[in-house]
Amino acid sequence: MAEHSLIQTAEEVEELGQRLRRERVIAVDTEADSFFHYFDKLCLIQIAFKDEIFLVDPLALPPQGLAPLAPVFADPNIRKLFHAADYDLYVLQRYGSFAVRNLFDTMISAQLLGYRSVGLAALVEKHYGVQLSKDQQRTDWSRRPLREQQLEYAASDVRYLVDLATLLEKELKSAKRLTWAEAEFRSLEGKVWPEREFDPDGYLRIKGARQLSPLGRNVLRELFLMRDKRAREKDRPPFKVLGNGTLLDLAEDPPRTKRALANHRGITDLVVRRFGGDILEAITRGVEAPEDSGQAAKPAPTNRRRLDRRAEHRLERLKSWRATRSKELDLDPGVFCANAALEEIAAARPRNLDDLQKLDHVKSWWIEGFGEEVLSLESQAEKEPRAQQPQSSSGAGSGERSQQPRRRGRRSRDRRNKPAPS
């Protein structure tokens, strides 16, 4: 079993960078602390090659201390192996300014091969009979010194990736799906994540917010803004200040005194002592605000696409076709073709492959393999007798949720046992 070495000085990083530039394949993982802090940080980079594992501690390094690794990640001649790379790429880009080229993702590979469980732990157990520990899933990676249990846990995330990637690549070739995977990898390499910004209308996404009275929505908005301010000041995730359920409960029945506040779920004596006054002030602002402040007319934050009745009819036909084809291919329907892509096709009514290529959510490998089938399906539908086609009218929307870059590790994404990113 490969041993691990902790890298904590600029000199050690420089030496590691020189060694890595001579390699052709390395395995990579990261650890961050978004579960414990408002302003998350890159706390650890795990790198494995041959029979060695290196754990690079960014928090111990001076500014620009990770710079010697940048050429390694950008080198197209060195393959970088990840499992569920999306969040790792996000933190590497955001905190290390790394551009990653020539990556291979074992989770995406497993999805495209039709694996029912695509988490790292499930794949390692299936192929190597080893059960990976889960005892550090909720650990705070920003605390120092790191304990040996944390280091071993982090090292295990890359220990099997080289062999696992080799195995999955052979399966992809055998299934004639390697080009699908490679297209997904190139798409990830080109992805750019914008800086995360606080959305003051985010309270409208809290389940139940739209069912509140106008006064309740006003109160919920003020509590939501107060919680974010408090979270920033204390450098804590907002949900660790007050949960969404507590905000909604307070908005449904706003207390006006600390005694009444203490009777609400999620409000402990400690919460009342520390910022009960802030909560009551936020409630007062909400109660005294102009009725609903125009929020009832504001559309809910969503990426759902509005379709007319004919487009809805086309969408249902596409979903029926997807169900059949994904079953034949032994693929999860969402992996085969996401709802957003089907909705885009239904709305655009593409006439040829070039039209399909212009759509944002439709993937190139999917167009190459299945575009003609979809175009034929649309052509057949247009030949249906008029009696079978719906009358035009404005209809309800249909879509799927927007995706944000966030931690999908074993803490919030469970990288060892997780469903299918962004």
C-alpha cells in the first residue's frame, strides 16, 4: 500500500513539481472547508503517482506557494485522474489559478458505463474488495494540525485512482463509449466558474416561501438577509447560523419578544443570547415593510424553460424516446440526455444536425450518436394527422434545476458514494 508524505514548505512543493513533470499519469483530489466556513478555502491537494502519495497543505504555504504545480496541471502530456472532478476543478481554478488539461474522470466513466453506484467507495469495493473508511466525512479540513486519521482518509481518495481509471478506460473502449467520455472530459476542462455572489432574492427558493402571506414573505426576506450578514461576520455557513426551516417557521408566526422567540423550533437559548436581538429586529423590519414589497409579482429564481402546448407535446415524445433508448443502452436517462437538453430541443425544433450543435445543453457526442434519431422523430411527428396534434396555446413551464458549483465531497457530495454534477 502506497505511503503518504505531507508537503508543507515551498521548497517541497518545488521539488514535487519537478518530479511530477516527469510523470505521464497522476491522480488528484482536493479537500476544502465549505461545510464549516462562509469563506471556504482549499485545504489539501492529494496527488498520487506510481507507489507514492503526496498531501500538499496550501494553508501552510506562502502566497503563490502552489505555483510550481501549475505547469503540471496545464501540461496536456500528463493525464490527471479525478473522481467527480467538477468541484475539484472549481477549487483548483479559484484558489490555485490552475488550468487543468488532459483529465480523466472515473465517476463520469462509471456513469457512461451504466454503473448503478458510481461513488468512489462503491467502485473500489466492487473492483478491489476494499471498504474505504467514512469516518472523516464531516471533518474540518481547515484545522491544524491535521490528524493522522485525516491524512490517511485523504490519501485513500487517490490510492486506487490510477488502477481504477485504467480498468474503466478498457471498459469504455470495449463498450465503444470512450469518445463519449473524452467529450465530457474536454467539456469539463473548458468550464469556467464565475465568482459566487450572494443572491438577495434567494429566500424565494426556500421551500414554502411562495405559500407565505405577503407579510410572511417580507419577514422571511429580512431574516434571510440578516442570516447572511451574521454568517459573513462569523465566517460560518448560513445553514449553521439558522436553518431554512427555522427561517420559514419564524416567518409564518413572527415572534415579537425573546420569550416568544425561544418557543420556535431551531431557536436555542444560545441563539437567543447571542443574536436574538438581531432576529427580532429583522422581524420588525419585515412587519413594517410595505406589503410584500412587490415580491409576489417577482418570478421564482429558476432556469425552467416555458414551453407552449405544441412544445410540451414534443417534449413528452422526446422523453418517451429517451426512456426506451436509455433502457436499451443500460444508462440512467439523465446521464443519457438531461431534461434541459430535451426541453431545448423541444423548444427549438431543430431541422438538422447543425441546428442541434447550436443548442447549449445538447452534447456533441450525443448529437453524433443520436442526433439523426431525434431529427427523424421530429419529422415523423410532423406527418401525424392534425387531429393527433395539440392546438397551440400558452402552456406551463417545464425544466430542471440550475446547478451551482459546490462541494460534492464525502461531506456534502459523498464522493465515495454519490449520485451523478453539474
